[in-house]
Amino acid sequence: MSENQTAILRIHCPDQRGIVARVTDFIHQNNGNVVALDQYTNREEKRFFMRIEWEMDGFTLNRDEIETVFGPLLGKPLEMVWDLKFSDKIPRMGIFVSKSSHCLYDLLARYEAGELKVEIPVILSNHKEMEHVAEQFNIPFYHVPVNKDNKKEQEQQELKILQEHKIDFIVLARYMQILSSDFVRNFPNKVINIHHSFLPAFAGAKPYHAAHSRGVKIIGATSHYVTSDLDAGPIIDQDITRISHHDSVESLVQKGKDIEKIVLSRAVKAHLDRKTLVYKNKTVVFA
């Protein structure tokens, strides 16, 4: 893909003839060059989904004009739910973490290596164990202890911190606190979580121990957008790894951490590349 600045349009709407032609014609008529297009039709829902990206170099409409023109011309007549972003707008990601470091280190390493096109202005935690990690990467760290008695007040403090740092979305890098519905409403489809895939069969504090005692043959991880329904939000990415009777609890934990890191980073990358599109409780992830 060209390194030129691009516009990224994601839409979903009732399925009907000619949507692709009308959208691409709109871009062509304004001297745009399409560099990526992916589409999908859910025949059961009779719903059409599309992600299209084009170069802004030479495009006759400026950013504000695109929305002004596209909405009345295509968006409203085709009953589209649509979102327009630009490749040079770097999202600002806040990280929440508790005591486990594996997902945090992985995200920060990828960030330092330039794999994630993102800014990380802040790390928040309900414990102090990860403060030294934030210091290593020169990222401000906020300790916001949360318990059942102060949850509402502390979440307001977290929201204030996120607002001050102009955070666009949040990643829960093994943050062992349940976010309230009121908190989540401030970031709709903008909070990404990671957890082991044993839920609900092996819920609780020691899922790998429970899985080991049952002799499971695969373990995995799931990354999803957070909703008010615990661990039931739209799934972004999943993966598994096979295990056997030779694996100890310790090896299960290590393999689990490895798969959690990979799945979470893929989910974050898909979000950053504007390749996710949520409809009802499912996520369409474009290639």
C-alpha cells in the first residue's frame, strides 16, 4: 500500500444492489485512488459491510467536505452506519494492568519496535507492581487502587486521567478488575480485553490449574471489546495451542501467557488499522 496519507471508510447498511459501485464512483469522481477494499454480506441479517481506503493525494474534497458530501449523497439514502478515519491520525491508547507483566511488556516492546502505530500516554493500575515497567519505557504511571467500596469514585478518577491524556481507546493488559457499565459507556467498542478461553468452564482465580486437573487437550485466548456483559463482548481475535498429558501446570501457564500476548497484539493491531466493524454483538474483522 502507498505510504501516502489515506482515508479509511467503514460502513454497514441494509444489503442492496450497487453499493460498491456507488461508493467507488464517489471516490473516482473526486479523483481518489482506491488502495484497499474489503466487503462482506451477512445474508441472514441481510446486512452489507465494507472497508475501503483511498489516497488523499489529489483528492478534490478536503477532510471536512468528505463527511458533508458523503452523508447526504450516499450515507443517508442507503441507511448507512459509517465511520471515516485518516491514516495520519495516530490513536492514543491507555493501558490498564494489574500484577501480570507479560501482555504489558509485549505491547510496549511492539510499540518501541514500531509495530503498533499508536501513542501510549498513560498506564493505569490498581497495584504498584508494574510501575517500574512504565518507568523503563518512560510512560506516566498512575496507581488507582480499586475495591468494592471505592469503585465508583476511583473509576471517576480513572476517567479524569484518561480525559486529561486525550485517550482514544483502552487496552486491558490483564487488568483484574471488572469495569462498571457506566465506565464502559464512555468508550463504546473502544475497550479491548484479553482472557483465557476456559471461561466459563474454568472460571476463577486458577483456570490453568482447573484445566490441568481435567486433562484438557487445548488451551487458548480470546480478545474482545468490553461491554456491560462480562467477557461477552464482540470477539476480535482468538487462538489456541495444543497440549498433552506431559504438560505441567507451569507449562500450561507459560503457554497460556504466550497465546494471550499474541492474540491481544493482533486484536490491538486490527483496531489500530481500522479493520474492525462491530454490528450487534459480533465483530467483522477485515483482512
